[in-house]
Amino acid sequence: MGRIRVRGGIFRLLFFFVTTTLVLANCKEENLTPEQKLLSQGKGLYVANCSACHNQNPAIDGAVGPAVKGSNFELLKARIVSGTYPQGYNPKRSSKLMTRLPLNDEQIRSIEAYLNAP
């Protein structure tokens, strides 16, 4: 019987921790400025879609893709949506391994904001 109570206590403690974490995360999101929300969205998109090839840190070259810190919207849109480069752009690498992603302009702008944040 003592074990059941201990397990129940552990589950209650775990439930409390998870619930508190979720509540605090939601409160934090509501208090963000529009710019902070844009950066947060951009970071999430970058980590989920780009960091595996480029690098978790966009200022550092990745195993497959080059560093992308400071990239502008025109370059990002060309690479992400169509797999091309803007006219006159000199690529850092000659590979053509970039996977196209169905991201919209708002999502690409958020990635741009993240890559250009100080």
C-alpha cells in the first residue's frame, strides 16, 4: 500500500510540473511583443526545417549547408521555395541539395528576422 501512495505522489508531482510548465509557457507567449513573436516563429521554423543541414547556430557552416546568418528575404525565398538563387548571387557552395519547402512569405520573413537578429 505504501508504494501505491508513493507512486500516486510522484504522478501528482509530475502532473503539477507539466501543468505549471504549460501555463507558464502560455503566459510567456502572450507577453511577447510582435517582434519577439516574429523572432520566436522564425527560430522555430529554422530549427525544425533548416538546422539539420545548415547548423543549429546559423552563423556556423553545417555539414551540408553553409552558414546562413544575415541572409535576406530575396535569397531565402529563392532557395526555400524554388531551389534557385537570386539573379547575380554567387553561391557559397556549388551543391544543389537544398530541399524546397512550402513556406509562405510571412514564414520566410520570420526566418529572415531570426537570421538577422543581433
